[in-house]
Amino acid sequence: MKAGAQPRTSTFVGGDGIRLVADVWGGPSAPPLLLLHGGGQTRRAWSRAGPRLAALGWRVVAPDLRGHGASDWSTDGAYGLDLFAGDVRELVAALDDRPVLVGASLGGLASLLAAGEAPRAAVRALVLVDVAHRPDPRGARRIVEFMRRQPDGFGSVEEAAAVVTAHLAHRPRPYATGGLRDNLRRRGERWVWHWDPRMVDHFAGRMDPPGMAERLLGAARGADVPVLLVRGGESDVVREETAAQFCARVPRARYVDVAGAGHMVAGDRGEHFVDAVVPFLAEIGG
């Protein structure tokens, strides 16, 4: 499968009947691999990784999480982590084999709880993309502040692109605007972000609640599957010492750095991200 292969679109049903829209690459008989994006992203975050992983023999499913992209918003505005974990359980149950879960940030937290807490989703392995048991509060705050900025939107796509470029200042080249429309919605004469703003308000007060670190570590151990933590080498959300501590406390876990990448590892260094994951997937097998 070519790196630029177009996915087919599929629809899944999450917890409480919410509709989740997904991109799918690869044949229906290939072993499944579920890609779960971070907060504020969409399934398009995997547009480079998805076809390449499918070319390696996986059936890749990349949904928009609830409140994001083309998926439904929670009718009551609730976006607790347990709701996202419940959606992951439903996605896993809809597949015909145990998948590998690859979760970035919010998607990784939801994956941990889904795989490691009752009722446990039956998964083959976990790949956590720049997420561990405890975020650096400065990096987490920076993300939430970005998501809350300019709630009234932008006058043009170019204006939005300038804000994103400033937020991703570590990237070695200007932010590409070609796919930015996928992350925006038209509201009157303005462009607004694709996500439900009520979700951002929920995140703002719950970046590192008491007891969450131990809960996530317990879930990682409870999943009892191989775990690879892929850390952005320049991440301000998962520090190197945090990754090392996570792996020391989770028996089947190890981590690898992707040099030059920040928190958005797959977006910052897409080819390097896949290169970091491929040896682990080869060990897991299909």
C-alpha cells in the first residue's frame, strides 16, 4: 500500500450509542491496530502513519474521538476520561480480533483504562505516544491554554494557521496549512476549531487529579500486555524521568525517544515515529 493511500470511511458506535467516524486502511483479514488521537486532534493526525502501518500488514482503524472531528459530541457535555475509555472498549469489541492500541495523549490515557481496568478490553499490546502516568503540569497547561485561545474563532484559515505555527514553534519548518480545514468548522463568517468547547472546559480543571497517577500505573500493570512508550525527545509533557519511572513500575513496559519531536510525535516526526514503533509491532506479530 502506498504511503499516500486513501482510507475508506467507517462508522462505529461508542459508549451510550455515540457515533464515531473512522478512517480504515488495510485488508479486512489483517490483524487490527487501533490508532487513537490526542485531545484537540482528529483522525487526520494519523494520515501518514496509517497507510504505512497498513502496508506492513495491519488493518488500521483511526477514529475521531467523541467531541472531535466528524464524530458526535456528548449530548450532555460530559467528557470524563471514563467515557473515552468506554468508547475504546466498544471499538475493541467491534473488531474481530485483539487489536494493538496506539494512543496519543488523551487516546493513550483512554487506552490504558480500557485495557487495564474492568471490564478489560481484550488487546494484544499498548503503544503510548507521549503519555505516561503523570504529565508535566507546564506542558499540559500550555496545551489547554492553546485549546481555549480565541473561542470566537478566526477570520480565515490563514489566521488559524499562524496561531498553530506559534504553538508548534519547535517544528523545523512552517506549519503546513493544506489539511488545516479538516480541523476547523465554519460558523457564520468565522472558522472555529472542530472540537466541542465544553470538552476543553472539562480538561482545564482536571489535568492531574489526585490519585490519577497511581490509577494509571495500576491500569498499565493490570492490562498485562507488552507496552511501548514512544516519547517525543523534546516533549514538555512527558519528561524523561517520568518515562523511566513508568517503565520501572510497569513490568512489561519500555520506552523509546523520537529525537526532534515534541508532544505531537506522529505529527512532528511521522516517519521517525513509525520507525520507532515497527520493531515493537514485529515482536508482537499479527
